[in-house]
Amino acid sequence: MPGPLNPVQSDALSAPPVLDWRDGRGAGGHAWVPEELYREILERMPVVCVDTLVVRAGEALLTRRSQEPQAGSLWLQGGRMRKGEQLAEAAVRTAEQESGLSLTLRGVLGTFSTVFEASAHGNSPTHTVNVTFLAHAEHDARPRVDSTHDDFVWWPLTEPTGNAYLDQLFVLATEQLGVAGRS
């Protein structure tokens, strides 16, 4: 059974551009929420996010997060929606920014709620509502992870990861894609 970062690891790629979730303005020119206010929001309510399961040739791209929530864990590409942004636009923006790949959305896998005890923004748990998309990368795609991740792996969709959320997404993706052999 594959272990973290074993199936197909990244090569020694040149350093990706340093990207930060605070860069730029949201859709419609809205600036990001100031850090102190964002911490207060996290204490009081869930945040709307998009996740994208990137697949190619029966494998899913998982990246190892270098910051909370989920620091050190293999995870999907994704992040917060910007005000005025459409769900599909947010999915492509966050997944392409985090992976360095050009992607084609294939559809929605579902809507999920996640709660993480840790946060990159203080001591409050992070509660997100995630609209999770399925996207396709070219067969020879070579990811270049951003500054919020430190490595990647192409994980077989037919192999469990041990993470209930990811494993549920893998089942949904294999059903949509018609991948055989899920154990």
C-alpha cells in the first residue's frame, strides 16, 4: 500500500513562485479581509471554500501542506472563495495557483463540512463548507506546488489514504470517472 509521498514523487523542480492567499484583490476589486477581522470571523462562523480533486490517469494529486490547517498532511488543492467570485472560478484559481497546472473542471463531487482544530489564523478551530470539484490534468502534468505546500504525490484513486474525507472523494471520483478496482 502506498505511503505518504511514495507513489510518484515530485522531481527536483525549480522553485515555484511564492504565492500567498493574501495576494491581490478578490473578484470585483474587493480587498482581502484584514487578519484581525478574519480571526474574529473564524471564531463565529464557517468559511465558504472550494476544494479540487485533480486527477490524471487514475491518480489524484495530493499535496503536503506546510501550514495549518492540516500542516504536514496530504491534502487537495483549494481555498477560500473571494467575494463576487463564482464557484467554478474559485476552484480553478485555487487549484491552479497551488499546483501550477493548467486544469479542466469535470464537475462537482459534492458539498462537505470540515472542522479543523488548528488554524493558520490564531487559536480558533477552522470550520469550512467546501464545494468540492473534480478536475483533470494532462497525463504528463508536472505540478509546481506553491508556498503553502512542500511536496506532492500522485496517489492511485483505487488506494485508500486513511483520511475519511479524501477516501470519500476518491470513491465519488472513481464513480464519476468509471475507474475500476477500488478496494
